Amino acid sequence: MRLAGRGLIDRSKPVAFEFDGARHSGFEGDTLASALLANGVRVMGRSFKYHRPRGVLSAGSEEPNALVTVGAGDAREPNVRATMQEIHEGLQAWSQNRWPSLGFDLMAVNDLAAPFLGAGFYYKTFMWPRSFWEKLYEPVIRRAAGLGALSGQAGGERYERAHAFCDLLVIGAGPAGLMAALVAGRAGADVILADEQARMGGRLLAETYEVDGQAGHLWADVVLAELDALPNVRRMGRTTVFGAYDGGTYGALERVLHHSGRRPRGAPVETYWTIVAKRAVLAAGAIERPVAFRNNDRPGIMTAGAVRAYVNRWGVSPGQSVAVFGNSDDAHRTARDLLAAGVHVPAVIDSREDAPESRDFELRRGAVVCDASGRRGLEAVTIRTAQGEERIAADALAVTGGWNPTVHLTCHMNARPVWRDDIACFVPQEGAVPGLRAAGACNGAFSTATCLREGAAAARAVLEELGRTVRDEPLPEAEDDPYRIAPLWAVSGKGRAWLDFQNDVTVKDVKQAAQENFRSVEHMKRYTTQGMATDQGKNSNVAALAVLADATGRGIPQTGTTTFRPPYSPVAIAALGAGAEGKGFRPERFATSHAASIERGAPMIEAGLWYRPSYFPRDGESDWRQSCDREVGYVREAVGVADVSTLGKIDIQGKDAAAFLDFVYSNMFSTLKVGRVRYGLMLREDGFVMDDGTTARLGEKHYLMTTTTAAAGEVMKHLEFVHQGLQPDWDVRFVSVTEQWAQFAVAGPKARELLDGILDAPLDAADWPFMSCGAVSVGGIAGRLFRISFSGEQGFEIAVPARYGAALFDILTDRAEALGGGPYGMEALNVLRIEKGFITHAEIHGRTTAFDIGMGRMVSAKKDCIGKTMSERPGLLEADRERLVGLKPINADGRMLAGAHLFREEDPPVRENGQGYVTSVCHSPMLGQMIGLGFLKGGSDRHGEIVKMWDGLRGVTTLCEVTGPVFFDPDGGRMRG
Amino acid sequence: MRIPCPLCGTRDRREFWYRGAAVDLERPAPDAGVEAWDDFVYLRENPAGPTRELWYHEGGCGAWLVVERDTVTHEIGRVALASEERS
């Protein structure tokens, strides 16, 4: 029911929206909950377990009942709190957890079965038979329980991730938060003021108190205007700070566009903020708790603070005749606000015998509400006084059991809140989160004046710590009423009295848990599911533990709270993962030849983050093997070109560069002549192989190291560690130049011929022996040439600054084609190296030593190096270790598979008989059959032996001959020629 | 978690790469014997409380840092460049 002339809504701007398909109208400034109440909609949801009809309980983010689904299709969002959803033109919302409709829900039969569905029902009932757990019980329970459902479709809305930094983060923009932000903002500190509501002001918007001689909300607007004029203050509305983390880091969720039907291009619907603050002031306010009594979940029963908020902020009364029940002066305040708005108040039921008198309304002192009737909406309450029971007609009831400070964030780093008997609530422990102070209602200060005072004091303390000067300014005048409360958690009597509305946990359930010896609050929680719903028991946990304390004969502080964990209120996974979905999770790195490779139709395969061409298909080729064999032929018979830019390139310079390389490589580099290249093997300190690659000596103090594509980052870190951590006095520096140079392999008998055609000066064979390197000029561009080979043919690698890479690739491939060759991809590259027995990370996979791969002699005896001492452990040098061999099926058509295991020909293929495994296989065009590399026990001494290759997964068994790892041109004449 | 890099200032831990205990800085002499090498390569304490760890400022200046960190409170204590930390 809308109240004339009340509220902060804009009556000049009507807004049409739909709920469960019915059209309604509200005003700008309304939430879905306030607009539905104004339209007389009382039932907004059904409870989780008993499917009881439920109305809205609160006016904030703690709402347990009024959860709805908003939006359609892939933008559908379940479990949206109607109290937080602002209405906008075209908004469509649906109720949840009911079938077929909100008014008539078949699952409400659960409510009749309630005597059987108490605490621990599931644990006791669905025990036997065990085979039913997953197949029957879980699917049935999951279907029956639950709230809204996801759309099941991907990516309807955009989410974003952002970072912010400040001197002071103020969490909550009620009187305490506004005052803190104002004091700190005026002093020039960088301030972020975040509040979860659309409009800042907190309880000032919901109460009728004056501040500084004007209405509270007007004072808030004045302060906000001043803050907006300060360049050092940033206001973040609709932003919930949901977690406190190490180092002054806070997680926050900004609801950017939920209040609007519009989706400007690229705009996110939510932004996940990481805010780093030197200091924080928590001014999160408090959450009102209801009192448990029989049928206290009837639609129309809501917290007193919510009733005042609906009346004062939204100009809505929850009913025609609103009774009030409570244990503090807040009950009286609520009645006065209702009366001032012209709403009938049949009675104020105050549990305190000594409650202050009032002539404004009918006051029942020392009385309690003990029952409520009206299944789809409250009709009457039954009150119990010393004289007996009495029925009072009312279509709404405002209930207050006191306020629970919102201590959540102060407990996110392991601290527990402290119980205060005088105000019957938990307050934050001081220093619970380093750098964070609590102020105002969340600190147990409930009057407006103390909120203002604490907010200002917290800001001053922060400013002093940050070394800023603070002016002493007078505080605005405000209400300073004492908070007089007599604890009342649950009204005794028969029937079900609700604590956790969303999860349907009653006083009886908690008592039963205690009776069954689930006496720890953590056990009670899990046994009853108290506080385990989406609202995390914000308005019920304290009452539940008070009931537990009573049932176990302990005090509330001895009973303690359950653990508060982030997030404070639900955060969508989509928001947490913002920016990391799809390619954002795994960025792509492209070589300079990428576009040309795509143009040639090459399928690209991933190598780390890089993309490399598998092969370059030609017309008429029906499968990759044909292309691959053709490309191998280029290299073996003419000339092939391949982009090898993805290999890591590290430029190493300094007086001690040579000594450093001797230390990180197992073999010698100080003896390498300028203008020469050497293959190097790098070990981990435990003696196993870490990486390999060639390193060129470009000058006396200048080397260029190449690493494998996959290990480039790891090697860079390793070099820096060895230098900074182990040899800090050495004069040597490293820089990654992987992306600065485009580098292409030119390999084959016609490689020199090709290069002679493009280099500014022809190559003199005598100057360019195998493993030489030097400067060259190509088209006037200064480049580098390395005579190295990963194919076993005469090979060069030519490098130019990356910006010339694409052009050079085109020139090289054109020339190669003119010479009867062309580009080759990763498949051919792999075949070429397997034929030559060259290793990759398939072989140096982290569990093999230099000895295992036949390079034991590369661990120089003349010097120390990383990994040397441990590589000399006897167990790593035993002759029967699994060592690198070549494998060749004895029948030319025999299949080989990487990952297959090796056994003696006569042994059954079981684990105990394992002799080794296969690491790399290919079809060799040169040999006309499959070949492979692998590790075989004592393999170096078993050449010529027949072993059984067995792949149990794919059902392949092949007899193979053990050979040396080099299948083609074993003495390397082609490579050196 | 935030780590104050002596060169770059305080940065989010996502800029850093974790290696392990700062024991890695105490590399024994090649002939120090089996036990010294076993300790160095394999044996690590797992304390509840203060630790000395090695972090690499990979997304920043590339410095290796020795970071004192409390595994119970997550408090970061002294942070020094590894290059200046060796005895």
C-alpha cells in the first residue's frame, strides 16, 4: 500500500515491470520488494524445504525470503534479492522454488510432513541401501530442494575485473561512513567510499531523525555533494565490499547495470574490484534480528527496521493495520513512524515489563506474540500476557529482537567477535583485521550521534597514522537515544518457530541438535543447516546460537559463533572469473609468420602459449602424412624453411658471462670461440636435466642462449636466481629477446644456395663451418646467421629484428619453392629430429639425467656446475637405468605409439615386468617405416635385442628392434657438409 | 597478499613467483658431503610461524627476494634482495 506524500521515490517517474508475468507499476527509486509491497503483493517466494509461502522480511542484502529470478535466456540470473533489485522499465522477475505457481505449490506437501523432516532427517533417512545414495536419493533430493536455476547457457552478460588503490576505504555510507569519508576527504586523503545500496545514506534514509537540524537524508545529500566535489574522494555505489584479505586488500562487487534494462555496448553488468587500501573504516551498520515464535514466517511479518524503511524511504506500508512486537525502544519508534504516516497500529507488544509508557498507541508491556495466522498473508497475531492469550487482528507485524552489528569483515582473517552483554550482541574484536577499524553500528554504537562520533574518530586516527594533519571540527547535532534492550530470542510454546527462514530451521531443530549431542555451534550448524543458505544466516545465526546456548546450559560467549568467511553476500562465479574466460585465461602468442601460415592453410597447434604451423597442405593431399612426408623431403633433398622464433632467446652479457655459463651448463662455454655455437645441457640442482639448447658466443663478453619453447620462462628465472642468489658478485646480465628477433631455420642440401641469393654478401663456405655464427646483412637489414641444425641436414638459422620477420618469411619460402623446396611445419620438424635422435622435452621430461640420454660425458669433470654433485649419485649412474634408445618395428608395417610400454618379448605385459617406455614416434619417410625413441632398462647395452612394445589403452602390441637413437646419417656427414 | 619489493614498492602477490625456502641460497661446496647436499636439495622445514622464502618479482623488476612471512598470520616481515642477503 503506497502512502501519500512519503518516501524518497520519484513520483514523477513511473516504472512498469512484471512479476510472474503480471504487470505492475512502481516509481524510480523503488526496489522490486518495495514496488511489490506497494502493489499489494505479499507472497514473494517459497521456503527451501517446506515450501512455505513467504513475504519479504527485510529491506536489505540480508533478505532470506524474497529471492527471485531476473532476466531471460542466457541473461537469466537466479536468487536475486528483491530487496536489492531496483526496478526499471521492462524488468521481468519470476518467483522461485514453486510448482506450478507461487500461489499453489505442490511441494508444499512437505509442510504437512514437517514432523518427519526435522533436523538430521536426511542423515537418518537416506542411509540405506548404500547403492541408492548416488542413483536415487541425491537426484531426488536435489530436484525437490533448491532455489532458482541457472540458464545453462554460456556468457549472456559481460563481467569485468578492476583494481583500485586508496589511503582509506570506507565500507558503508550511513552516518558513520559518511562522517569518516568527510573527515578524511577534507584532510586530502585518497578516499573510496563504497556502499552496497543504490543510494547512499544507510539508515538515514530509513529513519525520521534529524541531523544538523535537517532531515537525515537531506544531511546525507549535503555531505555527498561535498564529497563529489572533492577530487580525492571516489564514491562507489551499488558496491558490496565482500571480503577482507591480507595486506589491506579488499574484494568488492559493483553491480553496474542490474538497475537498468539498457546494455550499452561493452558495458559490464558487474565489476569485480580488488581494492588495496592503506587503511579501512568498516561502517557496515547492523542487521536487525527477528524474534522466533510460532508461525513467525507468515507473509506480512517483517523486521521493524524494514517496516520503517518501507514507510520512510519508499512510502509504502506493508499493511493496513500493522502491529509491532519487540524488546527495545525501536518498537515504539516503529509505531510512531507508522502512526505519523497514517497507518493504523492496533497494538505495540513490548516484552519488557519496564517499557516506557506511551499515550500514542496501545502498549502491552511484558507481553509476547506467541502465534500468527494467515497462510498466504498475516491475518492476526496471538499475544500472551500475564492475563492470558488474546488475538489481535493485523495484516502486518513489525518485529524487532535487537540489532546484530555487521562484524563479518572483521572476522575474515580468523578473528572472532566479542559478546557484549549490555547491548546483547557481538561486536568486532579490535585489531581483528590489520589496518581496519570498525565504527558506528557495526561496532555496537547504535545512536546517530555515536555513529557520527565514531566515524569521525576513526578517520582522525587513520589520518594521524598516515601522517596527515587533522583539523578538529564540531560534529553535527543528532539523536543520541540510549539503546535499551532486554534479550528475547524465542517465545516458548508449541509449534514451529523459525530461526533461519531460507533453510527452514526452527527453534525445535536447534534444540534437537543439542539433544542429539551436536552441541558445538559448528556441529549444530551443519546438522540443522542453520545459516547455510544464500543469506548465510545474517538475521538468524545469533538467535540460533542463543537458543543452542540455552539448550546446552552455556552462555552465549561460551557457545561462540560459527566462522565468518568471504564473500559477505553472494558473488557470481562469472564476476570472479571476469577477464579470464576464453582466450583471457590463455592468451595467444603469434610468430611473425603467423598470418602467412594461416594463408597457406596450415593447421596451427599450441606450443605453450605460442601457435605454430603443423604442416602446409597442398592441393590434392588428403591427409597430414602426405604433407609431412613431402615437407621432410624438402629438407632432405632440397631446402626447407621453418619459423623457429618461438624458442627462448636470452641475451647474456658481462665480464663474467663465460664463467656464468660454465656454472649453469653442464659443459664448458668459456672455451667457446667468438663466432661459434655450442649445444648446452642445463641441469637442475638435483642432477636431472632441466633444458637444452644452443648458445652462441657473439663477443668476448656477449652470448646468446636459446632455450626450448616451453622452458623459456623457467630458464630465465633460473638464470636470474643463480646469478642473484648464488653468484651475486659476478658481472653478468640477462635479457629475454625472444620477441625481438624473428628466426627461421633454412635447412637442406640447397640451404647455402638459397641464402646466397638473399644475403647482401654471399657466404664463403670456409667462413661458415658447422656451428659457426656471425653478423649478416639481408636487404640492408642487420641480421644474424647461425649454422646449426635440428634436422641433420646442412642448416642455418637466420635472425632479423622481428618487424622484418613477416617479409623475410615470404622471401625465404618463395626462394625455397623456386629451388624445389618450401616451408615445413612442426610435424616434419619432429620427423626430422626423431630420425636424427635429437631430444625434446618428450625425452627430457624431468625424470631423466644426462647419463640416461647418453650425454653423461657432457657433465664436465673440469668444473663445478648446477646439478653436478647430485648427478654423480651412484643410483643415477647405474648401467641398468632406463636409458635412451631407438626403436624400430621388426615388420616394416608395425605400429608404434608414444606412451606405450616396453617388455621383454616373452614377458606378460604387467607392471612388474616393465622395461621402459616410448617417448616419441613418427613415420620415417627415409626408412619407410615407423621409428621411435624411448627409454629402456640398460638400453645402451641392448642394441639389436627384440623387445615388445605394448599399448594397453589402444590395444597395440609391436615387436621392435632396439637400436641406437640415431636412425639417419649416424656420423653426421650431411650436417657438416 | 602484498609484498614490498625493495626496488618497486609494495605490489600484489600476483606479480611474484614463489620458489620455496631461502635454504636454496646456502649452496654447499661440491665436496661438502652427502648429508649437506641432501639437506640442501631435499629437506625443508614446514613451520607454523615465521619463514624465510624466495620470491621472484617476475611481473616487475626481475629481482629475487628473500621474504620473511608468517604462515599463521600471513604477515610479511622483512624483505631483502637475495643478492644482498647471502652471508
